[in-house]
Amino acid sequence: MHKTIWVHSKCGGELDTRIIGGRRCLKCKKRWSILSFIFTPSEVRPKMVKIPWEPIRKPTSYAKWADKVPLPVGQFASILPNWPRWARVLTGVGVVGLVTYLFILIRRYFRD
């Protein structure tokens, strides 16, 4: 994702581009009127900047016995969404039911 920022070409500072109380270089504090901001391309330049994106992850609450099991249960549980217990159980039952149903269909298909 990219974002356009305005840069003062003489000092290299970023510009505050708000219409009211803005149009000011944050480095050297020079201020432009609305018309001079638009019509001075030698002083004010747009620049594309890449915005680093990181997903916001909230810590997941899960049973503490999962950390004591030698299998990587705790690592898997920390990846799952922080849903209420009833939703996690219902989703687990649904996934197991779907896998069982697909297994039965595949078995019937290859039996005939």
C-alpha cells in the first residue's frame, strides 16, 4: 500500500497538508498560502511512500494445559481467533463432521 506525502524540496521536511492551520513544513516551519502551495512546484513535491502493513493480532486466550502438553497444541491454539468457547467447540465439531463426510464420500466412490 502506498501513500502520497508532500515534501519541501529545499530542506527535505514533510509538509502538513491540512487546509485549516496546515500547509507548513514540519522541519523548517515555512508556511504556504493555498495558492502558493498549488503553484510552487519547485518547492513542494509529492512523494510516494510505501506504508508497512502488519496485521493487528490480539493475544488469544486458551487453556493453560495446552502449554504443558508435549505436542504443539499451545502454538496452534495461539494462532486461532479469540472466539468464545462455544464457538470454538461448534467450529471444531463442524470441521470434524465435514472431514468425516468427505472421507465417507471418497470411500463410497472408490468402493464401486
